[in-house]
Amino acid sequence: MTIETGFDSNYRKVLVAARRARQIQNGSAALIPSHSTKACRIAQEEISAGKISYVKVEGPVVKPLIDTPAHQL
């Protein structure tokens, strides 16, 4: 596979396709007609057709703080 316009890496493309495939498996309608019945293949075809986009959040990822006491002995 090659990087599609709008994707900065193949890794991001795979993540977006996997998330879309999960949506299709959970009952979302396909955005394009397809001969395939496999959710993964339908998601790839939707990406190739330019029907799928994603949101990239800029800025650092912050790990949430957990307010629990340390291990007690």
C-alpha cells in the first residue's frame, strides 16, 4: 500500500481503516457500494475513494493523574 493523500503514514492509515472496519461490523452502513462483504476490505475501499477522514489533535498527550494512595503494605 502507498500512503494516501491526507495520511501522514501507513500506520495512521491502518489505524483509521481498523476503526472504520469496527464501525461497519457494529452496524454502520458502507459509504460506497462494494462487492466485498468483509468489513476490513470495505473500509480500505472507502479510504481509497476519499470518503474517510480523521482528526489529528495537535499538542502533547497528557497522562491523567490517578488520585489513589500508593501500594500499602
